[in-house]
Amino acid sequence: MAEISEKHDLASYLELLEAKLNWGSSQYWVNYDFEKLSLEIEHKTGVNLSVTTLKRIWGKVKYPHAPTLTTLNTLAQYLDYADWRAFAQELKHRAQNLEQAEVAPNTELLMPEKRRFWLKKPWLMLAVLSMLTIFAVSPVVPDFFGSKVDQREYQFKANKIIGEGVPNTVIFNYDASSSPTDSVYIVQTWDMRRKTLVPKNKHAHSAIYYYPGFFRTKLIVGNTIVKTHDLQISSDGWLALVEQEPVPIYFKKEDYLKADGVDIGTATLKKYNLALFPNPPKIRVFNQGDMGELMNDNFTFETTVKNAFSEGSNACQFVEVLIQCKDDIIVIPLGAKACTGSMRLYAAGEAVDSKLADLSKFGCDLNEWTTLKVLTREKRMTFYVNGVEAYSLTFPNAPTGIVGVQYRFNGLGAVKDAKFSHGDFEVKL
């Protein structure tokens, strides 16, 4: 009975979390979704739950054992509970209140009406959850309400207004007139929270992309993804900007572009009225576009970086180098030697946290030019910092294409001599 209760509590938790995230059914989550969730959980709780762990919890990866108590406590804390016991006790308390409410129907529980509805109808909740787990190979699949959706009856394309660069408007042309429901959505990115309701009898929807990237856009009917379209927003060579919401600050190329790379110095910041204190601006540098047949399981990447600002809140000089892939990513940390106790390396499904591993060789003097090399053969990835091996791992995800690179600095940043290669093939950025 205890095991059944634990499974019920976990199922209830997953339902609550998916409702909080509003990313759509976890049935359609991809690696990016779990990567994003892992980062959000770590940001709020200080505990890293790997992508693999999260996939096990959601049943994406077969694993015969129950989650550890540490994992459960972290999940509970993400939803603002003290620990898993507190979450389970609240579920039990709510169940008891519901029993009383069935006897006294006029009694109102102190929770949202939508939540009361689901908890009062456990049979209905189970039925819906069962439907969400169904994903047939056939193009005819059930939507959220059980209606049949024939994917062949729908059309979906994404067309950029300009070929290169950002900002860039994308026109989504679609045909969802066969939809059995008015719940027709377009998702612009991997982030299911950014889904937009569109009229099923219309045929066009526009959106602005402010950052480069590779996006698997989706047309959703009810709760069923009926069409996808891969969309690449390129950077048009080197692009430098300051990350902010809702619109970034774009630097003009003449203000940062050098013969061998990019340099955002104090003169550039002064020109754009950007101050280093109290909080330095978040500098982002992109070079994203067509990399040919370059794949992330066999390649070499080399680059040289500098962050010549170590004052105030940027004492650790944290820098991240991101190798952008189709539906995947590689995130490489660099920072001051004294700050390597707070680093996280991520490579196509393999996450390494400095709290549980030695990442000290990613520490360096970023006031000086620092070289980074990534050598990958048959998914075995080795990282070198200033010619010294810093770490090695084998990533679990399926190989996919490389589409570019991104650098993240605080305050100041410079890049030179960046290139990808594999055999005789070479791309100098």
C-alpha cells in the first residue's frame, strides 16, 4: 500500500508541476524542455537534478527504482513545499477535506475552483492522464478530448521575412480548418509556454525573433502536435548584443567586429550608455548559420576568449561557451580559478556539476587570452583549457547537427580564432 501511495503522490505532483509550467503535455517534451526544467529547479533550490533524472521521473527513460528522497525533496521545494513529506501530507489533508465536502456539498475548500474540480473527479483525472500517454504511430491520433485528429489534413510552414540576421519576423502559414476544436496553437520555440492561440479558420500568424537560434516550431490541435517545422534564425556572421527583456540592445558591427573576431570593450559600452556598476551588462555573442554536415558526435572546436573585467559582482569572471546544436546544446563553463566550485558543464544530455565532480581545470585567468578546445570522436568529448585537459565524458543523446556557437560574458568580452573542423572540413567563424 505504501508503494501505491508513493506512486499516487508522484503522479499528483507531476500533474501539479505541468500545470504550473504550462508547457503542454509532457508527452511531447523534448530535451530542451528537460534542460530548461533542470536549470529552473537548480536556480530555485540550489540542487541540480540532471536531465536523465528528470526523464526517469517522467517515464521517458526506463528505470526500475523509485526516486531518491533527496530528489523528491528537491521537487517538492521547487513547488514551495518544505520537503516531500510536507507535500504528501497536504495531499492527504486535501483528500480528507474532499471526503467531507462530498457529505456537505456546500463546503468550499480553500483552493482554486479548477483544482477542486480535478480532485473531486479522480476518475476523470486518471482518464485524462491515460489519454495523454497515448501516442500512436498512425497519423490519426486522439486529441486531448478524445476526438480523432488526422495529421495529414493539416499544413504548417514557417517563412522568414529576411534571410539573415535579427530581429526577424516569421510568417507562420497554416491550415487547421479540419480541427475538431477551436484550441489551435502555434509554438514558436522549444518552450511550450510560448504557445499562441490562433483562429482555426485563419491561415497566417506573425512573430518576431530577437535572438538567433534553431527552433522546432509546432502546430498543435487540442493537445496533439500535428505538424512541426524546423526554423533557423541565423546571426548573419558575428552578432553582439546585451541581453534584456523584452528587446535586446544590438551593437553595430563596426563597434565590435575585428579582423579575427569580436571585442566588446569599455569604449563600446560607453557609446551605448552602459555601465559596469553596480551590475555589468549581460553580453551575448553569436555566430550561427549553415555549418554544412557538421555533427556533434565527431568534430573539433577551437576558440580563444577574454573577459578583462574582474571587479564588483564579476569577481568570478564567469564565461560560458555554448555550442548550438539542432534540438540539443553543449555548455562549457570558464571562470576564475578561485570560483570553480560553482560551475556546471552540460554536453548533449550529460550534466556535470562541480559540487559532485572536479571542474577546477576550467579555472583560468580570463584577464588574459584563454584558449578552449573541444575534441569529440564517436560521442567521446574532451575539453582542453590552455592546452591542458580539463574534463572528458561520453554524452548519451543521439547525434545531431551543429548550427553555431554562442558566448556569454558579463561586462566585457572578446573572441578570436574560432573555428570548427572535422577531417578536411573546416569552418572559420
